[in-house]
Amino acid sequence: MKTLLITGGAGFIGSHVVRLFVKKYPNYNIINLDALTYAGNLENLKDIDGSPNYTFAKGDITDEVLITKLFEKYKFDGVVHLAAESHVDRSITDPFAFIKTNVFGTANLLNAAKEAWKGNMDGKRFYHISTDEVYGSLGETGLFTEETSYDPRSPYSAAKASSDHFVRAYFHTYGLPVVISNCSNNYGANHFPEKLIPLSIHNIKNNKPIPIYGKGENVRDWLWVEDHARAIDVIFHTGVDGETYNIGGNNEWTNIALIHALCEIMDRKLGRESGESAKLITFVKDRAGHDLRYAIDSSKLQRELGWSPSLQFEEGLEKTVDWYLANQEWMDNVTSGQYQTYYKKQYEER
Ligand code: NAD
Ligand code: TYD
């Protein structure tokens, strides 16, 4: 019997992790702590709501009193920490929100775990979910390994890098049993439509321009979100204390090639003529400090813990489109209200 705190479980990746753990480990007691910011959505978890091994707690990871109380109440054996501000564009307009949640919030959780577990850290684990963006930007060749020096360039990646440093500092200084993973770009169901793939699906469906920053030559390494959730399960249960594991899809695409592939799928699914959706592609002003290329070497995770991605990108993209087309109500709910103001500011007034 284990009691786990999962933070950020109402978000994109977190909801897939919570679902996997709740279904796979009926003997675990899983507490999902989420502040329900614009990115958090309990609709993502309505299929497991009511499961006897699952509890939702609304709260902020930066709240010191709350976090201490939760550790006292539930006596967590493990933490899987995903809660974060996650969108680079928002970090450019509001960096302090990222410092607060990603840096202070993580430090607050680490400190609460250290206090709660001091004297006996046996069987405990603090798992911090991070990003490949901490490594900076690659040129045309090379891959990020676990040894690549940190070189964050956006307020988002700087805040994530800082939180990673605090996690390692708590390992070395206090002996907190930590593990970290750094993953490439995820895609799949429940992805908030501020990120490239869901935003483009939404716009294509509605015959709105698809905004491509710069020339669309930036490269990302895309991983299906359920494969990330599986990697998190494997690392949480079999990773080694103090170690870092890179997670990636071995699946590099320039943004423009990806959007062309997506447009072809959308044409087919929506019964449009081939080439029709691609006419919506619109090149817009580049993102400030736009990282050119991310690509992950995940061989350590594959070799040492036996994980590998399960899905080819073309198949995953098709599944993702199918999910969005079948879940129009989800999209309607998340794109009403605040989203309209964000979209206007980000795309129409830039
Ligand atoms: P997301 O923005 O979809 O979800 C974040 C969740 O955290 C939301 O449910 C939100 O309500 C919650 N949250 C935000 N601030 C909070 C606070 N102060 N207290 C409590 N909850 C708070 O993000 P995501 O894409 O699911 O990313 C999850 C984690 O994975 C993040 O740590 C991110 O850095 C990391 N990551 C994401 C990707 C990606 O491609 N999306 C890739 C690698 C790593
Ligand atoms: P995004 O999904 O925001 O993820 P990240 O910045 O964390 O990699 O962006 C993926 C890529 O797509 C990135 O190179 C920026 C680009 N992009 C666009 O060209 N247009 C857009 O509207 C968005 C949101 C992103």
C-alpha cells in the first residue's frame, strides 16, 4: 500500500499519468493536487473520478501551510511532481508566474518532503518531471544527453532548470531520494490549444489561419503523451535515486513539415480536397529567443530501464486528430472565456 502525491494531475500530461496510476495500481492511494489554473481541467479525468483509490485536492504548490498539512494528513510515500506553468509564450509575457510556480513551488514541495521524511527516507521517492528545454538549443546535429550542460534560454526553461537544480541540491545536501526526467515535446489527447498541435487542429477545423512562427524551420522531437506517462511509471518504480533520465520520441520534425502532415490528415478527416487546409498556413512574427532545435538521446532509459516509445508519429497524430474531432465539447469549453483574450493578445496584436 502506497500513498502518492501527484501534482498538476488535471493538466495535459498529469491527467494521463493520474489515469495510468489509478488504473494500474488499485492498491495505491493517489492524491492529485492541482490549482486548476487555466491549464487545469477536471474534465480530463472524469472517467476515473469516483475511483476508490483516487482523491482530488484543489490547491497551490506554492502554499507552504497547505503542503505541510497535506504531508501530515496523507503521509505520502512518494511525490510525482508535474505541476508547472508550461507555455513558453506565456513565460515571455509573464516570467514571474513561472518563477513562482516552477521554482518556488518545487522548492516548497521538496522542503515539505524533506521535513516529513527526515529520519527515515527508506522507500520514499520524490520524482520531478522536467523538460529537454533546460539543455538549450541544438544546431543542425547532435542530441541532448543526460550529460549535456544546462543552457536555458526562455523564462520557462530557466525556471524549469532552476527547479531541477533545487531537486539535485536536496539530494546532495539532505539525502532526499529524488529522480528527474527530462522529456521532449509531448502530443496527444487533452493538450491545451495554446501549443502548436492542438492550436493548429482547432484552427484548421474552424478555417482560421495556422500561425507559424518565423519560417517554420524550428525542429522539435515529438513523443506521444501516453508513452511519456509509461516512462514516468517505469522511472518512478525502477529509476535509481539521484539519477536523471532523458525521454524522447526519436522523432524530429520541422514545424512546417509537421503542419503539412497534420493538414493532410485534417483534409482526409474533414472530407476536404487535398491541399485545402494547408492554404491556412500563415507565417507570423517569430517567437523571441526561439530555440532552433531540440532532440533527445533516450538510450540510457531504453538500456537501463527497458522503456521505448510505442507509437509511430503518423499513427499518433491521426489518433490525436480523431480525439479532438470526437471531443468538440472539450475544445469548446477550454476555448471559451479567457482563451479568447489570450489568443487576441498573442496572435492578433503581436
Ligand atoms: P499543463 O500546463 O497542461 O498542466 C499543468 C498543470 O499544473 C495544470 O493542471 C495546472 O492547473 C497545474 N498548476 C499550475 N500551477 C500550479 C500551482 N501553482 N499549483 C498547483 N497546480 C498548478 O502542463 P503539461 O504540458 O501537462 O506539463 C506537465 C509537466 O511536464 C510540467 O512540469 C512541464 O514542464 C513538463 N513537460 C511538459 C512537456 C510538454 O510537451 N507539454 C514536455 C516535457 C516536460
Ligand atoms: P509549443 O507547442 O509552444 O512547444 P515548445 O515551445 O515548448 O516547443 O511550440 C512548438 C513549436 O511550434 C515551437 O518551435 C514554436 C512553434 N509554434 C508556432 O510556430 N506557432 C504557434 O502558434 C505555436 C504555439 C508554436
